[in-house]
Amino acid sequence: MDAYEVDNLIITPEKQGAERFGTVSYPVRYGHFSEIRTPSHTFQCNLNGEIKVIEGRGNSWPHPAEWLKRTAGNDWVYYSAGDYKGIYDLLGEYYYPYLSYPSNSILSDNPFGSRAPKTAISSWTALQRRAGELLSRPLPEPVKTLLSRVAQSTPGVLRSKAAQLHRMIGGRVTVLPPDSRHVDYEMIPVTIAEGCLLNCGFCRVKSGRGFKALPRTEILEQMKHVKEVYGKDLRNYSAAFLGQHDALEAGRELVSFAAEKAYELFEFEHSNLKDPVLFLFGSPLSILSAKEGLFEALDSLPYSTTFINIGLEAADCATLKGLRRPVSVETVREAFSRMLDINRRYQKVEVTANFVFSDQFSPDHFASLLELTRNRLDPIRAKGAIYLSPVVDEQSLDDARRREILRRFYDLKIHSRLPAFLYLIQRL
């Protein structure tokens, strides 16, 4: 659609981005969106008129290829280009997402402590108010429609919508699967089971409740309400996350039901984005107890890929004990072997594994990870990945510890016959 000039604003009510997510070393926008450019910033909104992306313009912005993104949970994430090669080795992507809340990052930079992101967000708030004032002018209908939506999407409304989403799904998503990096963490969450089978002592992101699958009627009602929250912007989504922390344990019938209904109700067939994807978590116990029929059902779904991330965490006795994790080394190894077997046998199902790591863990921890990721695999596998989640207190990290943690990560990455990446705990 054409761009319109209103005072010092250039307003494009409709723009079309890429139809498929990809791993590229330059800024890409996905789906359909609108754009308002000012002399200092470019603001991009979703189909509801809600701010989605802010790019700075001019010398005051840190880097022309970096941007801010607002999530459906109303968090801001700063995408840093940095050293392309180094970031790709760490994450498997060319941009490092700095989070505006405490997580498990081992990099010392904090863009949110600088002026540029704060100025960008406050500039949007000012522009959002100005949009309401411009509505009194005789403007082209596409511009007026966009400005009306922007004016209604106040910071208070955005906070309220995020809170409503969290209420619908039973609380904030405290951790997204690491594989969701493939869709830039853009997914619609649906809770099909509460709690976790293990509730390990070290874990900071789980509820602490025992596992409980939800009834179908409750899941269906949840999806209908979530759909209303996403509104017009539903068309910019083609991925679903079945939560919470061990949806795999819910079994074939419930997982298949939820996945099929999500595809249908969220209208992924008509999405602006191609190749719909499904994500869920599993545990060593749930992947070992899962029947083959579950993976056969997942392989037959209309999703291009179903990613299942298994929290293995450690494969040596000392670390498992220190983590207060009630599983044996043998169980972890069996679960890892089942992961490899599933990846070999099913075309549209990909299982990945998560392990914790720290500079303070014993040498046995890293030796056991090498034994799994190198010695147990003959050829280099094309499917599957290993994610390493730093167990760190960001406030107590100094440069020497950061260098040591990264050194250990790269040592494992070099020797692993599966791709290995850092796992940044991102919420929704």
C-alpha cells in the first residue's frame, strides 16, 4: 500500500514482510504490519495497531541493524547485531536478544541501561498520543483507520491485554522452548497440563505443582479466549506452544486434540506466515513412557515440524544430586538414546535436549556431556540439537567467570556431534 505524508510523519498503513522465518544476518520483518516513520525513529505496528518494533534512526541509535521488539506478554527485547559470527555460534541466530528482565545471560552488555531504548519507548508513547490528535483532520481512510487503532492501544491497554492473556492460560509463560528461536519466539501459548513430573530443587521457572492434565473442554475454552486476545493480529502467527512444562506427559489423545484444535481455531492454514510449527516440552520420564503412537500422531499433523525439548539437565550423579533432581544417570542416558531414535524415525518430529552448565560444576558434568554428545554418536546428525542453559547469578558474574563459562561452552560445542547452543530463558 502507498505511503502518506502527514506533517513530519510518513505513514504506511500496510506493509508485507517475509512469509517464512529464516536465519539471516540482516533485519527481517515477518507477516503484515503498518509503519510510521518520524525523523528519529521507525515504528512498526501489528494488525491491531499495537506497537511491535522500534528502530532508531540517526547517530543516536547504537546500530542501524538493531531494534526493539515488544512481545505479546508486553516485554521489550533488544535485538543486538554485535559480532555476527560470535553470536551465531552462541545461539544459532545472528541476533542476540537482550531481555528487559533478569534471565540467565552470561554476556555483560545491558542495552536497557542506555538512553537509546528508553528514548525510543517514550517517543512511541508520545506518538501514540499524537495519533489521537491527528484524527480530527481530514485524512485518507487507511491512515485514519491505522491512527485510530494506534490511539486506542495505550500503554495501559497493552498491559491489560497481556494480563488478560496470562489469566486465560493460567499464568505467565515463565520459559519458552529454546527451539522457538526458529520462529523468533512468536507463538500462541495454550496450557494443556499444569505442573511438572519432577519439580527439581534448582529450578526457578516452574510452578512447583505436581503434573495435572487439563480437561478438553477447558483447553477448548482457553483457545477461544486466547484467540480473542490476539484479535486481528492472529493472522501473523503460525506457531503454537502447548504448555506448561511437560505437555508430552499428557499423552497422545490430549496432545493430538490440542494440536489439531490450535491449528483449526488459530486459522494457521490462512496465516500470513507459511510452515506452521508446534512446540512442547518433555521430561526424561515422559519421553521414555511415551508410546510410539504419540510420535506417529505428531508426525501426521498439518504442522511442518513439531519440536519437543527434553530437559535432561545433567548426566552425572554429582550434578544430579546437587540439582536435587530425582532421576538417575541411567534414565538420562536412556532418554537421550530415545531422542536420537525418534529423530531418525520421524520426518516431521524433532527432539532436542537441554542441559544446565556452569563454571562451578564438577569436571564429571562436562565429561558426561561429551560422552553423550560425542561418543554415543557415530556420524554427525542433521536433526536434533543440544541447548546449554547457564546456571548463574548475573549480578555476581565478573568478566573472568564469563570468559570461563564461555570457554567451557565452546569446548563442548567443538566436540559435540550435535549442534550446541546457549539457551536463553525467555518468557512470554
